[in-house]
Amino acid sequence: MISAQAAPAADAETRGQAAFGGFATRWALLLSVAGGLALFAAFPPVDAWPLAVAGPGILVLALTGRSLRASFGCGLVFGLAFFFPLLSWLVNEAWYAWFALAAALALIFAVLCIGQRLLLRLRFWPAAVAGWWVAAEGVRDRWPYAFPWGRLAMSQSVAPDVRWVAIGGVPFLSFLVALTGAMIARVVLCFLGGSDPPQTPPDHGGAARRGAARRGAARRGAARRGAARRGAARRGGTRLGAVVAAAVTIGLVLAGGFLPVDPTGGAPTARVAAIQGDVPRARNLPQQLNDSEVTQNHAAATSELAAQVNAGREPAPDLVIWPENATGLDPYDYPFIYALLAGAVAAIDRPILVGEVLQNPQHNVGQLWVPGRGPTTMYVKRELVPFGEYIPFRSLISKFSSLPSLVPVNFTPGRKAVVFDVGKIKLGDVICYEVGFDDLVRSEVNAGANLLAVQSNDADFEIDGQLGETEQQTAMARIRAIESDRAVVYASTTGESSIIAPDGALIEHSGIWQRAILDARVPLVSYRTLADRVGAWPEYLIIALTVLALAWAVLLPRRKRTGTPEGTGTPEGTGTPEGTGTPEGTGTREGAGTREGTGTPEGAETEPPPGAAEPI
């Protein structure tokens, strides 16, 4: 006869490490901090792009075994560790703007992490987690104030997998990065002894039947040893399968570097120039953004380029691009500014796209000035920067902050894409912050643009000369070039300005806080990539499937409770079904000396019933 103590020992032998149910809370929180910092380091200025995979993977490990409330806590810690350093450049404008935005994004992220914790119940949880990242980024891109910074794909501007954006756009690349991280996390969980999938709420009836089978094996020594060997083989097979699946996923994602998505051969070319005039170096924004001096700097740099062209040292460009806010004074209201712009156009004798602030109503625009004609077509910025170009809750914020005084009047957004017709150049323009929005860049390409411009004024965020925001926007511009297979001219007031090839390579590149003239010959591609043709459908499909998966995860415990009630069917050990009320010691002789079959069934002390597996 085997004693009552022998059955738990036999069960431990057969289960091995399968009892792993997650890290202790303090370690989960530390993991969350590490994951957030790792994800931050994947972005410029650190630019350690492989760490983009580590962020989602570490978050899975932190959420494994957590209650929903603790999952919120882990998500909050992860979000704070990620968003605060990522957006640190905002402190140059206002420390409280930095604090409020980073804290708000972290809070939204934490709430959404409850959804990821629920998705970990599913057998196909790695794909569900990858979809969760796309859905979470979709929320941040649109609500409560659109802010698309920190998307996984935007960390991959120099990575081999970046070419996937030409196939399915930025959301598809985010999905692949998150999927890779989740698959690696699955390998780690398998070696830690966790279940696959982790944290699937147990089927209580199934646990009872498995408990009966284990007790039967414990009574039969030879069978017990065979079960242990089979369990070890299964664990080895699971681990090997997880490793192989992760390796295949990594290989397929990195294989994106071999995609033939850059058919620029035979395309016509044009010579373009970007002017970085620089701004006054001052310790506060009103002094730094001296509108007339900024315009004079850009006019002087353009005249310098014109002198080089007239001397034969440089070829004449077909188009010159000035940055956003190259003039903050409306040239229609200030004759001096109008004369500066007209003089620069006459000197170079080529069209210039000028970033301007116009009044009545107040617009942030890119306007094309043409020799002999003056100002012509304009593009009006469509996606305005919250707290930068308009102030939400203006009357409330003005009670405790001077921030509204920096934007005394809200800007008025534009409504449509505009393509500038400059001979063979069909120029599409987005202004600064807009480079982060998929639909805005795509709309310019679909309207017929064969060249893209990004006009930016990074002086607002670079008072102390720190890198961060300008490098992050340059990375976004490089990804847009690959996504649409278009050359991109990125012109900034203070740097870093760039001319980017359709494959994302930097043709010309400036430093920061200096005057710079960039010019290069670029292809004019009319071909539209698959990403531009299918538009937002990959994102919508991934989000829809993720929502359905989340609904399934929520309903799963209830289905298991109602679908397989305890004691029904023909479970193993039907002679003495658990919980039927058979008095202890009656029925079969075997087990008469044990307390099996009465009280709490084996495993119920460590595995709560479905629907109650996760305290809140």
C-alpha cells in the first residue's frame, strides 16, 4: 500500500517544473522596468533596434501569473520606464507638458495591459499578443490626443526587417516585431517550466480527471516511472518545438531585408536642395524663435547656394525646400518678410517650398514660391500638435500654467492632401509631427506625389542641444521613404536635415545647430507599393482579429465551467468519482486508506477554478 504522502511526491515527479506560474510580484515589476527601458533603447538616440523585440517579450514574462490588478501595475511601470525617457526632449518646452504626456500615455498603456493579460489565456497567445501591440498603438495614434510616438516599427529604421513596411505598412511591421518578442518569451516560459500557453485558466473537471490518473499511476510504480519518462519527453518536445518556432519566426522577419520592394531603376531624376538656416541660440523660446532673424538666415543660406551655382561649383537644383516656420511672420502682413522671400527666389531662380505661419485664420503651411510669380499653391498642416499648435482645456490650464501664452490662438487645420507641380517633380508635403501618421503620408502618395518633403522645426524642443526628437523624426522619415518607395527631403530649422533615398539610406545629412545646405539628385518614382495600395486594411484586420481573440479569452473560462461540469461524462476512476459524496473508505479497496476523492481534489489548492483563476 502506498501512503497518502506518496501521491503528492509522485505528482511532483511527473509534473517537474510545470508548476511555474510566474515570477513573484517584485520581480515582475523589475522585469517591467527592464522591458520599458529596453524598448526605449531601441529608439533613437540610442538606436539599439534589436531591443525592440525585448520589450514585448519581457512584458509577457512580467504579466505571466499576474492578477488583472497586478497586470495594470506592471503595465504602468513598463509605460513609465518607456515613455518618460522616450519623450524627455519635451522638457525643453515645458517640464509639466513632458510629465503630463508621458504619464498619460503610461496610464493608457497600463489599462490596455489588462487586455494583454487576458489574451495570455489563449493557446495562440503569441499571435494575440502581437495583435495587441498593433491595437494598443492604434489607440495611442487616435485617442485622446493623437500622438504616434513609440510605435515598435518606428524603431526599425536601420534594421533588416524594415522593408516589410512596403508590404503591409507600419502596423504590419509592429506586428512582426511583437510576434518575434512573444515567440522568444514562449521559449523562456517553456524552459522555466511554465505551461504553453501560460496562464490558461484550468479546466477544473479536467484537472480532477488528470488528478485521478496521476493517483492511479502513483499506485502502480512501473506505470508511474513510465509516466514520468513520457512527461519528460513531452516537456523536451515542447521546448524543442518552441525553439524551432521562434527560430523560424526570427528568420522570416529578418528575411524582409531581401524583399525586392525598391523598383527605382529607370525612374526619372531631379536635383533637390534642403536649406537649414539655423535659428538664434537662446535660452527661451520667445528669444530663440526670432521670426525675422530665422527668415534672414534661410534667405542668406539660399543666396549662398545661388552664388555657388552661378560660379559653377554646384549644379542648379530643380527645387529648394525650406523647413517649417522658416518664417513665423505672415509675408502678406509684413512687406519686409515678403521681400526677403521674393529675393531668395529670384537669387536661386528656382521654386522654393517655404514653411510659413499665416494669419486670419492661423495656419501652419508649406507654400510654393515660384520665380516671377511669387507665392502660389499651399499645403495646410492637417494634424496639429496638442499643446503646441492648439491648447486643449485652455481656460483650465491658464489658471496654473503660462503654456497657453505660447499659443495665444489655436491653429486651424487643413483638410486635404496637396501635390505641388514643379515640372517633372510632383511633390507631396507633410509638416513635422505629421510624419508619424500613416494616412497623411499615404494620402500624398496616392494623390500622385513622386517625391516627399517633411518640413520640421525642431528648435522648439532642442534648446539645450540634446538629441532625441529630431533623430526620432528622421527615423520616421526613413521608414516613410521605404514604405512608399519615395525619396524624402527632410528639412529642419536646426537639424538634423536629411535627403533620404527610397531605400531609406541617407544621401545627405547635416548636424544640429548649424547652417547647412544639402543637395542631391533623387529618383522620382511613380510606382505605388503594396502598402500604399492596401492602405489601412492590414491594421484594421489585425485589430479586428485581436478584439475577437480578446472576446474569446474573456468567454473561455465561462465556457469551460458550463461545458464540462465536474463529475459528468466518464472520467478516469469512475468507481469513485470525485466529489460524489461516497463516504471515505467505501467503494473499492484501493484508496481506502487514503483521503483521495474527498475534500479538495488534488491540484485545486494551487489551481483555482475557471473564471476565478485571476484575483482582481
